[in-house]
Amino acid sequence: MSKKYCYDYPHPAVTTDIVVFTVKDRELHTLLIQRGIEPYKNCWAIPGGFVLENENIDLCALRELAEETGVKNIKLRQLAAYGMPKRDPRGHVITIAYYALIKADDISMKHGSDAADAKWFKIKELPKLAFDHDIILNDAQKALSQGLYDLDNLTVFELLEDKFTIPELQIYFEALSQKTFDRRNFSKKIKDVFPLQDTGDLRKNGPHRPSKIFQLVI
């Protein structure tokens, strides 16, 4: 006979929230959904939802993202847990937050589930967000920026073609970090940190002289 356990303490609910970034027109964007239900109906929020009973939290994050935005088959990185008692008006809800960086052109986006809409927003032009999602989004952006030079975190290169120039790479690093770099210093640092191979070919980038084409060797 199976045993049922009674606990003296109430069980908080658990959700997952997923911050998805991309670079469009040289600017950092994030994917938001417009909530179709209360609380915060019609407000914009990070995609996410409740973990089902016996559901793995990583799979919950992928499921909720697919249901609310249509985005599937992407690599998620776990960010942090957020559990302030009054962060959700429905009760004590602990959320596990994730973040990802993807090519916007590679996905077919559509809203669904309890999301009335889903679209990209420039980081510099965000609407007011539901819950504590402004805090989560800010933390995710910091994590993204801090991991740009991590050899174990090569997501930024997934936004580029297999072969690229240093000026092309600089566009993405500046968008993701929200900083501007000196061209020569950036080139030196990139070559010192990442295993790049000169292909021997050149490519014209704007008004500047042609740039060498590199590829990442891993």
C-alpha cells in the first residue's frame, strides 16, 4: 500500500521563467509575452509558467516557452531562483529562471497558451513588466554580458556564420554587452581569448578596408 505524507509546512508553487535574447539590427532584443490572464492581464512579461507535478524543471521551461511563443529546440542556461514571498499575488511562488541567446531569423514565433501576444522588444525600449520580471531580466542581461569571454560559453558565435570578420564579431559583442569597444583593443583581446584561425580570405565591411576572415577552431 502506498503511503501518503502530511507535512506541517505549506508547499510553495514552482514556476520557470525564460529570458530569450537576440541581436537584431545591431541592437539587443528580448522576447516578451503579453499575458492573457490575471494577474497582470494584458501586461508584458517573460515567458514562463507553472511546473507540473512530477515534471522536470528544465523540460517545464522548454514546454512553457514553446506553448507561449512557439520557440523550440534552443539551449537554455539556468540563471537563478527567485522566491520573495510577495513576488506573485497568487501566493508564495518560487521561480527558476533561465536565459538563452538565439538567432531570431531561425525561429517561427507565435503566441499561444495563456499568452495573448509574443514579440521582440529592444532592451532599451522595454514596457513595464509584470511580477519581478524586471529584476530577472536585468540579472539575465548581466549574466549574458559577463559570460561573453568565457571559453565554455560560445553562444555568441552561434549568431554568426561559420566564417566571420572581427568587425562583424564586434557588432555582436557590443550589442550583448551594451558597451562600445576600441577596434584595435577588441581585436587583440578576441584573438588572445578565443582560438581563431585566419582563413586567408578577405571581406569588405562598410567604408573600412577589407577585413580578414576568421573561423573558430574548437
